[in-house]
Amino acid sequence: MHSPSVACLLILDLLMPQVDGFEVLRQLRSDRKTLTLPVLVMTGAELTLAEKAYLKRGLATLVSKQSVGMEDLIQIVEQTLGVVGRRE
């Protein structure tokens, strides 16, 4: 029987229509299959200290949509996945 695979990285927005990113992160961290899944949280929202602390406890990396370009995002993803230097 084939079991579904788990992604190696999730890029998550906090503001989504059905469920917010905080809830998605909570659900990911409550499932042993996704407990250690690297999560990059991208948001344009101003976060409170409590929200930032929650993300840190959830082992998520916070990335500001306003201050990161595509090359920066690629570098963050590579660092997170441990593949720095493999790109040509």
C-alpha cells in the first residue's frame, strides 16, 4: 500500500480565506508526520510579539513579503533545506 509522502518544505501565508496560517502551523505541529517539517511563514502583516513568539515555538522561519526578493527567498529555501551551493 502506498502512503502519501510529506513535503520537504512548506511556504505558508498567514492570511488565508478559510483557515489562517497560525492554525495550519498548529495542525502541522500536532501531527508526528509533519512535526519537524520546515515552515517558511511569509506575511506582509505586522505581527505582535506574541504572534512572533508563537511562530518561533512552532519552529517556523518568518519572512517578510515586503523585504525579501526572489533571490533572497531562494537563498532562504536553500539554507533551510541544506542545499546551499548546489545551484548553478
